[in-house]
Amino acid sequence: MIGGVGRPVAGRTQPASVADMADRFYLNSPLAPGEVVLSGPEAHHLATVLRARPGDAVCLFNGDGAEYPAVVTAVVKKRVVVRVEGRLTPDREVGHRLEVAAPLPKGDRGDFLIEKLTELGATHYVPLRTRRSVVHPREAKLERLERAVIEASKQCGRNVLLRIEPPADWEEYGRRPTLPARRWLAHFGGGAWAGQATGDVALAVGPEGGFTDEEVERARAAGWGIVCLGPRVLRVETAALALAMLAQ
């Protein structure tokens, strides 16, 4: 596995930090050296599943871009007490805005998409509503996707969380003045990929039936480049992940 926590990555045979060797846990609260109490699912996983004991090394993160190596000091029924011993800022982000807009696939494929976008370093995901899209996620589904981001970040070592944006209609989203200057839309009939490898970028993928010709032409008029990902029909999640890779 390339890029796994505590495993070799390109050009590196040793972990980036002591924290790379420890299990990672997410807390939605400020972190600093000193005592921290874990409760809820994270404490259950650490105490019951991993059977942590005082002296075990762990790593905490909260999405602020840093990770916090810590040591377990006490394990009780529904709580785990750890002592944060420092703050590290390993470089694991792409270094620019990488926004992916795509209709949410059906069922577990949506979770898969978010998990892999997180691993690839995407910074934002926008659930799109298009003429042909059929899945329109509600609040509960968006919360599930946010949890998928956290779980994927724990596994891949990211300390900045992929941001799940509110659902957006393509007609409005495609013309947003706040979008990066680099904008690419995947569609049959587009040209070969010729984008730069660095810099802020927005990427758009249509639903299973693709964007309509009218949607594509409006995107072209709004400054989107149209790119074809090959001669085969790709699922939404496959196209989105392929485009995210090309953009890097």
C-alpha cells in the first residue's frame, strides 16, 4: 500500500513522525499539550476494540492541520484519558484548492467516493443536482458523508478534513464567481486532458446519464474546459476520482 500511515511512501522508508506509528483518533475540539478525555465512539474503539492500556501511544487530530501525539494514561468504562505531548504539522495536503462537484452516487458508492476523494487530497466536495441526477442527499446523508471523511482521514493520515458543501444546482454552481480560474468538466466529446498540474481547480462530473448538451454548452460559455476521460462509460465515482488524479 503506497502512502499508508506508518508504511513506505514514494522516496521515504521511515514514517514522517512518531505519530505515524500510532492509531489516530478524531476530536471535534481544540487540542494542546496536556490532558484530554476521550468519550463516545472514539473512546469505545480505543478501550474496547483496541484494548488500550496506560502507556500506549495514540495520535489525535481535529482538522486544524496538525496532529497531536499522545499517551494513554487511564482507561475507564466509557472514557479514555490521554496526555497530549506535542503538536506536529506533517505535509500531507495537495497545497491548493481541489474541489470536486458531482451528483452523489446511489447507496454505498457515495461513501466510497468520499473515502477515496479524501485519500486523494480533495479539499471540497459539492453534491450536484443536474437535469439527469436522481439522488438528492438529505441532512442525515450529508452527516454520514462527513463521518466517512473522518474515518478516511484517520486511515490515510490527513489532518485537514475534506469539506462537504451543501448540495448545489449545476446551473447556479457552474457560474459561481468564486470558482477557481481552472475549471474542468468531464464529458464525452471533450478534448484530451491538458490542464496544469498545480494551482486551485474545480472539477465537475455529471450523473450516470451524463450532462445534457445544453448543460455542457452553458459550462463552456462560463469558462469550463471540457475533457473526455476515454472511450468507455464510467460510473460517477470512477470519473470523479480519475479527474481528481489528473488535476494533481
